[in-house]
Amino acid sequence: MISPVAKSHQPLWKWLEGTAPAIGAVLIITANVNPATAQQGEAPQRAEIAIPMNDQGIRAAGILTARVSPAQGRSDLSFPGTVMIPQQQIRVIATPAGGIVEALMVGQDEPVVAGQVVAQVRSPDLVEAQRLYLAAISDDALASDKLRRARLLFEGKAAPERDLRIAESEAAVNKAKLDERTQLLFLIGMDRTEFETLQSSRMIASVLTLRSPVNSTVVTRHVGVGEQIKAAAPLFTLGVLDPLHVNIQVPAHRLSTIDVGAHVSIPAYRVEGRIIRIGRTVDQATQSAIAVAEVRSGGGRLRPGLAVGARIVVEHPAPEAANTSWTVPAVSVVRHRDQSWVFLRRPDGFRAIPVQVLNESVRSISIKADLVDSDEVATRGVLALLSELAEADKEN
């Protein structure tokens, strides 16, 4: 198959077509593979591929070039992200007893403070728990009186030791039952004031009052007034909305350029933060991993659920790699077979060389490659060269 660029220079193509059987290939391929690396089972570096082309063919394809420059300063990587509430800042208010929702005091997106009443549930389970507690108080008092009487009779030698031991056992059992009923009341949602009122007045309450555990915002309301609910049913989901997390979707081939602690900004909402965690797994469908950034909410400007553009600042390459780090226009770098490439100008045309992308901004990309200051890379007509690269890779 004759590619568009080759057709634009017919004399060169005819010469190559005539000499191809003699040299065994149309394109010159140079590969440097470390035998030790190959023996260890690591993937060798992709070969450089030469694309012969004269000035006439270059002009016909509309190819322009620009000189590379040493990488300087910091670069930004821009990726999509989603604002989330950190898991440790989410609270769920659930009813510990079944019943009917009698009242809801707060609604969706409403701020609440710690201790604020958010709901009331009329609960038969609460009534039963209080009844059992009051019965346990009576049983405990009766067992204590029986133990005191058995102890007096034993000391007066009017009763055997066996009766005393039976009374002690019964008293211990009833004391444990009272403690159990007390803890069940607290688990069911009764606070200290309501508990003391029950102890003193012996009056059973039928309404369970639920309160907010922290200063937060109602993120989700799960039930409505008058709804029948079971024990442990969620009523509200609360969230503390500052700080927030941004789940940034980072392509797998960019993960090596990002470190924990890297500076992150959300320009559209004027907030900043830091990378706190980088995912260890890659999504098969998108071939990306999640980098989690912690940011301030900016006084409420940033809200959970927002889809945002996150900018990650990437620092300079290591000093020992400075002489191999270069900045090229963003359009000069192409992807082919999971590898980044640039097309380097040579007297006989171009040479496609594999590079490692260090960092990236909207207009430029920093790469790691063995180049010199005088080297030039293609900045226009890159698609034509990419077509030639694909043809060459297919033949080889």
C-alpha cells in the first residue's frame, strides 16, 4: 500500500520500490536492546524508525518543524475530576428502633449543628425497651432484698449457706439484666436526660428523638413523614463539606509524572490543594487511575458532585536527567502502540523516535529523549508522518 506522503514524491518512491528487494526493507530501523534487560523479561525500548523524504515531499505534505528547547520551570497537567465528600466526613443517621416517622426537622442541603434534633420517630420498640428496663429495676430491687434477708438469716444461723449462695446468684443475674436493659436504652437512642426522667418518673415515652452527631450538611434525605421504617433504616446522610476530595482521572501513561504531595488547583473555582493518594489499580475501560486531591471548599464555591478540570503542577526533572529533558509543542507528540513519539528532522527526511512524557500543559509537553539543542521536530503535517509510522510498524 502506497501512503499519501510517498505518492507525493514519485521518483523517490520508484527508487525505493526498485531497491527494496536488495536492501530487504524500505525503512531503516535502528534498535538498541540491552541483552540483560531482555533476559530479565522487561519490555525493550521501542526502535527508532526512519522515514525517508526529500524537501519536495515535505512541502507537499505541509510539514513544518520547530527547534526543541531545554525543559525549564514547572509544567501543568490538566485532567478531569469529580468532587467528592471524604469518606471519613460522612455520617449516616439511622433509627435504632422501628416505627413511624412522625416529624422531620431538616431538609436536603440544610446545615445542621451537633446535637440538633433532626427527626422524631414514634416507636413501639422504644416503649417495649422502657417497659423491660422498668421491670428489670423491680427484679433487681427484689433480688437485692432477698439477698439481704438471706444474709441476715445466715449470720443468725437460721438458714443454711446454700440459701445465701442462691440469693447471691439471683442478685448478680438481675443486676446484669438491669445493666443490659440500661445499655439497650442508650443504643436505641435515649439520651442521658431522657433516661434520668424515666428513672425518676417511671413514665414511658413513645417518641424517639434523633439528633445530629456533628456540624455538617444534609446530603441525602432517605425517608418521608408518615413512612413506616424498620430498625437501622437510614433517615439522613450528613457530610462535612470542608475539606473536599477531588477524584482526578489520570491516564495510565501519565502516572509516572505525578507524586503524592503534588500541588493541585481548580482554576474555575479558585481553590487549591495537594495530591494525597494515587490509585494502585487501572480501570480497564478507560485505562486510567484515580489520583485523590484534598482541597478546601473555597467558602462553598466547590460542591460535591461537580465535574471539574484539575491542574496538577509537575516539578523539574531530576538534575541528572536535565540534559535529556526537552520541551516541544504539544502537537509534536503522538501516541502509537502505547508509546509516545516525536518526528525528528534529518537530512534524509524524518526519524520517529520514542520518548517519555515527563509533564504536559495545554501548549507544550516536556519529554525525555536523547536530543541536542539544534534538533527540530515536526509541528505541522504530523498526521501524515503518523500514517507513515503506522505503515512502517506494520511492515516490520
